[in-house]
Amino acid sequence: MALKRIVLRDFVIVAELELEFDAGFSVLTGETGAGKSILVDALQLATGGRADLGAIREGAARAEVSAEFDLSAASQRWLLECGFEASADSLLLRRVVDAQGKNRAWINGSPCTVGQLRELGEQLLDIHGQHAWQSLTRPASVRALLDAYGEIDTSNMQAAWTEWRTAQAALASALASQDSLQSELERLQWQVGEVDKLAPTEHEWPELNAEHSRLAHAQALIEAAQAALGSLGEGSEGGALASLAHAQRHLQEQARIEPEFNSFAGPTPIQSAWTNWINASPPGCPWRGATVGRQRNCLRHGFTGKKSWHCLAPAVTWVPCAPRWMRRSRDIQRVP
């Protein structure tokens, strides 16, 4: 594993810099403040290190760092496992930080997360220095060194460990599902117990709904009953048939709430008597076969208009029926 090239653009105080390294040992020397640590910071940024706005050169819109490494077998396996291209013989890492604080990273030209960049960078770079984190402080690196020193093949152990972790996760999921089913069973048992305490009868639910509807619309039912009673009281305008029709209409408007009001949907006793009298009239009487609307209108004129009887059928001569109609109308008016 070797660093082949590093490129800096607008990083800290460096406007642009490109360095290429040959095989072997390379040394960068200089006095304090010459900028040696800038290259180390750039390498850390390229391999997933922490980034902040201080890395951007003053007046620039963004800072960019690229680092190219030789591609090792371990890095190639990591790239293939994570879905990155690994066909070339080199590995290119690129990191960009803009003035808005956005971080972007690429591995071999493909976008990646900073976490993926850091994970791969741990295999590529080891920085030794004062107060610097070293690979020996990471348990995974220590295990890898020990296994390599002992020439131990850990592939079988890794497969077994992965299988064990999968089984452990499946067991935890099954236990959680069992707890959930137990909780659901207890909830259903409690609900069944509450229903048993109520002991509802077969038709109790419709009755409760009907009663609830009555109570919810109690004011409307009271007003309808009072309006119907007012239509039948003294001083109401219109004749008996008209008063009954008004009362019937008030009650039928609330029949959907109070089913007992449906009993008023049929003809009233006076309406039935009037219809029977019409049907019993002798042949030739113009009232026979008349429509219900015309009958009611004529009866309303006879009761309330206080006009003479001949206004009921103004274009028809029905003198033979007049005495009988007058007697019948007086009888109907006397019906309580």
C-alpha cells in the first residue's frame, strides 16, 4: 500500500498543489510553519477525517482534496463488498467541502458516505504523531495483526460468527413477536370480559342506537310535537283537514329519528271518512274520481273559505249532490 499522488485546491492557505510520490521512502522536511502539517490534514480529510469551514481558503467557494493509492487485495475486496468499482490498479479518494458546510465524497468516481470513506481510509493510512489516534488503539486492527502474526485463517470463524449473529437476531425477533402476541391476547380477553359484564341482548344494540338518536335530537322532537299540537289547537288557520295535514307534516319530518312518528304516515280518520264519502257518492257526481289534491282543496274551501257550496266546482252543475255534500260536510266538522 503506497500513496501515489495528492492534489489540493483552495485548502487552508494552499490555492493549488499537486504532489506525486515514487516507490520507496519519501520525506517532506521544513522548518516550523512551512506547511508540513497541511499535507497531513489534507490526507486525513481525504480518508474520512473531520471537516470544518476552516479548511476552505479565504475567498474560495470550496476546498477539494484528492488522494490516489495503490489498490491492495484487502481494499479490492472491500470495494466489491460495498458495491464500488474495483477494476483499476489504483484507488482514488476525493473529498469536497463548500462554504455552506456541505460535505461530499467519492471513491473511484462513485459517490459515497463519509463513514464509508473513513472505513476504507483505516486500511490505507496510519498517522503517527503526538496526540494522534493510531491503528493500535482499534480492537479490529489489533486482532488483524495478531491473526497475521500467527498465520491464522479466520474466514471459517467469521462465517460462523456471522451465522451466530443472524440466529441471535432471529431469536430476538421471535421473542419480541411472542410478547406482542401475548399482549394482544390479553387485550382481547379483557374486551371479551367487559362485553360479558354488559351481557347485551340480541336486539339491544339497535335499541340503544335508537334511544341515543332520540336523546341527541331531543330538542328537535320536542319542537316537532309542539308544532303538531299547535296546528291542532284553537285559533289555527285552515280547516280540520289542513290542520291535520300540518300536524302530520311536522311529525313525519322527524320520523327518521322517532320511528313511532311513522304511525302518522297513513290517512287520518277525517281523511279516510272524506275518501269513503267520495267513493259512496252517486254516479254522475263530479266528485267521483277526483284527485286527492282536488278533494283536499275543495274541502279546504268548504271549511275555511266560508264561500257558498257552488265555489267548490265552479264550472260544473252538481245540484243533485249539493244537499248530500252539505250534510256530509257538517257531519265531518262535528268529528272530534
